[in-house]
Amino acid sequence: MSEDLVLHMERLYPPVCYSPSAESLEAHLIYSGYARLTEDLREIFEEQKASAIQLDPEGEVLGEYSPAAHPAFAVAF
């Protein structure tokens, strides 16, 4: 999963409190579903990042995930 996607979703759907004068309950529940999905995506991304390893072109392990160190990495399952 791309961190860019997660950041984009976090910008679009930050958590907000319900305000009856500003929106309907239905609209807020729909928005809060998107906000919750965004939180879940962040959690999944962080879990993937924590378990990721870097591989060289031959598939040998180079080390832990570091986006600055080398662009080729894979997620270990």
C-alpha cells in the first residue's frame, strides 16, 4: 500500500466532531465511515512498513525497510 494514498486520505478525511447545525446525521455517519477507513489504512500501512525487508535484485535480504536506503523492498508475510 502506498503511503501517498494514506496521506491523501488523511488530508481528505480528518476526524471531525458531529455538529447538528452544520450537517445531517446521515452525512456525518457517511463521512465518519471514510475517516474510520482512513485510520484503518494507516494502521495497515504501519504494520506493513514494520514487517518490510529490503531485497537486492537477486532476492537477497539487504536489511530492514528504509525508503531512503534503496527503492527495492518487499513485504514479508
